[in-house]
Amino acid sequence: MDKKKISMILNFLIVVFEIIGFIVVFKTNSKVSVEYYTEDSNILALVSSSLFLLFMLMKKDIPKVLKMFKYISTIGLSVTFIVVIFVLAPMYNFDYGYLLLKDGLLYQHLICPVLGIISFVLVDDIGKISVRDNIMGLSFTILYGFVLVILNITGIVVGPYPFLKVKEQSIIMSCLWFIVIDGLAFFIAFILKLLTNKFNK
């Protein structure tokens, strides 16, 4: 089976599991909470994989802007996965069973991020990722952080993550968290760039 067919299958599975995940989340919480980075990154993944699949079914070339959109959404999914494993789990008594397997989290924290990374790196028609693309790929993560910090400062939103509760921690700690999370996003974007360029030779 060639890469294109595998890409179609993986993107189809991402779309299906994203839809199932959001249905479970809505049934559990009666809403989809867009203030969560997890929800937003999975929405981006749903849209980008749907569009990727559509272009492949129509047998049309994937436009550069859609490839960049897929890159941004994959960075978002990767950040979600890594933050859950190494940041949120330690904060919540290392309860990996809950954070990775409970209800919609199974799809949004585990299945879709893993499928998204595999699809993007190994089989999607992405082409070469440049340093400029690498920087542009961080746009969603930076924008999310900026908006949520403002919303926390103004009291419109609290959190939703402990490191975003700027009123409950010092300015220095907030700055450190900003550096850590955005630094992590940059590192992930860089690794995705290296791996994708290697497998797209």
C-alpha cells in the first residue's frame, strides 16, 4: 500500500475519532469548552484532516496553506500530548489512567495526537518544512497563550490550566511557564520539521 492510501486511511481515522471524541465530551460535559488548548488543538486537527482527506479524494494537489494548517494542528496535538504526560499528570498525582483514558480524553489526549503525529511525519504529502514554516507553526500556541493570559488577567476566565492562573502566582512564575510551554512548542515544531523532512526525501 502506497503512502497516499495510508495517508487517506489515517486522516479518515483522525476525523472519525475526533468526531467520536467531541460527541463523548459533549455528552459528558454538555458543552465543548473552547478555553481548553486540548479542545482547540483537536478542533484544528479535525478540520485539517477533513480538508486533507477531501483534497485526496478529489485527487487534487494539497495547497501550501493547508500543509501549514496541518503542521500547526499537529504541533497543537503534540503539545497537548507532551503537556499531559510531563506537566499535567505530575500536577494531578500522576493519574495517567484518568488523563489518557477517561471518556473523551482517550481520544483527545491519546488516540488523535498519536495518529496525527504518525500521519503528519510518515505519510502525509507535506513536502519540505522551512525554518520560516517552523516559526509560523507556533502561531496557534502563542496566540492561545496570549488570549488566555489576557482573559485570566481580566477575570473572564480562570485557568483552565494551573499554569495559566496568573492571579494566583507571581509574575516571574507566569513568565517562566510562558517560556517553558512556548519553548516546548518550539522544540516540538523543530523535531516535527526534522522528522518530516527526513521521511519526505
